[in-house]
Amino acid sequence: MSLVIAIDGPSGSGKSSAAKGVARALGMRYLDTGAMYRAMTWWMLSQGVPVEDAEAVAARAGEPVLECGTDPDAPTISVNGTDVSGPIRTREVTNAVSAVSAVPAVRERLVALQREIIGDGGIVVEGRDIGTVVAPDAPVKVFLTASEEARAQRRARDLAADPAVTVELTQAEQARRDRLDSTRKTSPLTKADDACEIDSTDLTLEEVIETVVRLAKEHAATG
């Protein structure tokens, strides 16, 4: 398929697993735009840039070289040639990424790179502003959500290796990030008017994937 499938939603809603599953099922490429913002955040932290200082972040946003692999079975993300797939998933990066993501210079650079990767399509793209900003003309748009409790439990499982992580702590940090992402001036997290909303709270991953695949096939049949 040559179309673009946009999957947006808050953290813990299951975007990554669903998007990769859809890409596999349809033989498409996969792009995790959140990983790109995390990679930028990881680089800023590694360089000692104060991430709450928007001017300081903007001043250096053009420096790191980011490369993204689009194989849904083995997605990759590197900064200046270094694989950062693991380091970008730490709590430190998670709690700093909203501040970095809110900087217009960061979003401008990464949105341009995302559009370059999307190219002529054939890709499932997940993030927070895909259907509204990055690919507003995407023919298939999904807004994936879930209850706060379900999302916190999922994120806590992802961070199980950190002994300091609890569901309660994860939910509090998640609520803070949701608030920051939804209220930022540049490309806030919001549902596109023409997106199909899917609440994954009581759905299995397979059911979510099947729903999105059906939407894609319906579009292909009528488009």
C-alpha cells in the first residue's frame, strides 16, 4: 500500500505496538516520531543543555544528526551515528521530552525530517501531531487512547527495570506530560477532526491492529 496511516495519541495508549503491527500486516514502513523527539532530548541532556530553557534548546536544535530506520520488525534511531534506542526510553528522557518537544525550532526541524521520510507514502506514522500537522492529508487517521489507569500500567511495565517506578508515580508523571503536550502552543496533542478514535482500554493489541487494518483496506477499496 502506498498510503499514509497516521496514528496519534497520548503515551501508554499502545501507539507503538499497534503501529508496528499494522505496518507488518500491510507490508508498510513504520516511523516512530516520538523516538525522534526523545533522541533530540537525549542529545540535549548529554550535552548539558538546560532543557527547560527554550532559547538554549533552540540554539542547538540544528546540531545533532538523526537517522531513523523504518523496518517495523527492527526500527532504529541513532544520533550522530550512535544507536540510542535504549537510552531514549529512560525516565530522565521521558520527563524532559515534553519541554524539548515544545520548542518551535525543534518541531520545525523534526517535522521537516518526518515529511522527508514519509515521502510518497507506504508508511504507518505514529506520534502526537501526525494527523494534524505532519501529514494532515493522510487518508487514514487514528486517534488511539485509553484510560489513565490503563496507560499508566502499560508504561510502568515498560519501565519495570527501574526499581523506583510504580504505577502511581508513572500515572502522575504521565498526567504532567499529557498536560504539557496538550497545552503547548506549537502542534499540541489533539485529535484531528477526521480521525477515527479508538479506545484501547478494553481491547487486545490484536483487536486494535485489526481495526486499523480494516480502516486501511476500506479506504483502499473505495479510494
